[in-house]
Amino acid sequence: MKLFKSLGLEMTTAITLFLKQSVAEQALPFRPAWNPDTRQAMAETEQGVEETFESVEASENQINHDLKTKND
């Protein structure tokens, strides 16, 4: 919010500008900078590598395990 205020914009005006520009370009008005984990997930999805789970709890357990392993 500080950024937009420093530019003299209200948050709603900034969001409106973003949405109008997205519609005009039929795309995001900027190029996202994906982090390595997101890039890997996108590549795996494009290659058809998918992981399914029996339940939400099983999915959450896997996510927590992956995070713990990554942070160790």
C-alpha cells in the first residue's frame, strides 16, 4: 500500500489499473518471476507427472514432509 500511496494512487485505483491493463493485453501486464520450486512444479505438470492423494489429510502430510525435508 505504501508503494501505491507514494504514487498517489488508492489501492482500488491500482487494482483497477491492473485489471484494465490485463484485459487490454489479454495477459498479465508483467512477466512473473517464478521461484525454482514453482518452475519445477510447472515442468512436472507439463510432463504429465501428477501426484494424487486419497484425502486432503494425506496431501497435507506430504506437503509437511516435503517442507521438513527441504528445510533440514
